[in-house]
Amino acid sequence: MPPPPAKKPLEKSLRRRALELLSKREYSAAELAQKLKAYADEADDIPALIADFQARGWLSDARYTEQMVHARQAKFGAARVANELREKGVDDALIAEAVAGLQENEVARAREVWRKKFKAAATTREEWAKQARFLQSRGFTFQVIKHILNRHAENDSPEDYS
């Protein structure tokens, strides 16, 4: 008796694949379109699918931006968050709005990031530079970095941060 014919796996539709992706986390429209390109045929119309999802409220760059800002604000500065949003294809107007909200408390967030990494103020130039590079890599501006590091070097003691 011959073996039964092998079943061909069912191909997922592009719409179903997009819904599965969106069920796991938020995506920007450009990011979702890029992910779907790998699975699209010539007959598939990705822009129409994206427009349909946006019309139904399943896909929103504003919601994606809000989620991204909420997730990143405790660890990163406004410049880094803005750059990540730009890389994901978010509209500049949404980025400007998000960055404006982040810049309101930039110094406090930078201070908290600094406290978690460094328990004491820098005592040498090399330590100061190391701390400054760390904060810069997290997306804080040099003006904020100078404010944080010089303030801690001048009048704060390590006991204040225990």
C-alpha cells in the first residue's frame, strides 16, 4: 500500500499574517508594510491592505508612537526615541509632538538614568567623560548631560542617591 500523499501546508493569506503580527504588538504602517513584503505576491496590494487596517482602526501610527514613547521614556532621551520613530517610518508631525512631551521632563529622566548606572559623581575627567558618553548614547542632549554631571560634581554627595 503506498503512503498517503503529503498534505501541502496551507499558505497564510497576507491579511491573516498582518493580523497575527498586529495581535502581538503595535506596528507603524511603514514597518508592517516592510514585514509583509517578504510574503507578498505580485497580486497582493500591500498599500490597500494597510489603508484598510488604518480605516478599521487596527493600525495607527499615533497609537504606535504613544506605545513606543511609553516603553522607551524611562531609559532613553528624546533624541534617541525620535530617531527610533523616524527609522520606523512615523510621520514627522507625530514625532515632533512626542518629542515635545518628552522634553518637558528630560532632566529628571536623565538624572534617574544616571543614578541607576552611576552611584557617585565623577571625580576625574575620564569618569566625567565616561558618564557623559553613557548619557549621550541614551539620547540625551549635551546641555542636559552637562547640567546633570556638573550639578552632581559640584554639590551632591553620593549619600544623596542611596
